[in-house]
Amino acid sequence: MIATPTIQYSTKLTPEQVEALRRISQETHIPQAVLVRQGVSMVIEELNKKAVSLNFLNLVKKRVKEDEEVLKKIASP
């Protein structure tokens, strides 16, 4: 398996988050860095799904508005 290159990144966590991260790492034998990367990937994936949904919703709203305008023109005497 080829290792994916990583970049060192620093952030701040609450004491509760740090304790939970340590505990989960000890219980699962998964390094904390791997858990953090997995968590970041999960958030990115979820937000990307929401962005796609939001873009689709905005497109639908735009098309409905355009259709309403066309219908108004057709209905006016």
C-alpha cells in the first residue's frame, strides 16, 4: 500500500475532545492522527453533499421562477 503524503497542520481542540480522542485511540489502537484525518474527511464529505444539494435546490428555484414568469406572460391579455 502506498502512503498518501500528508502535510503537518495545527489546530486547537477542547479538553473534552482531546480526552475522547486519546481514549478512542487507546481502545481502537488507531493513531490519533489517523482518527483526526478520518474525522476531517467525514466532515468534508458531508459538507460536499450538502453543497451539491443546495446548488440543486437553488437551480430548481431559479427554474421555477423563470417558469412562473413565462406563465404570467402567457396568461396576461
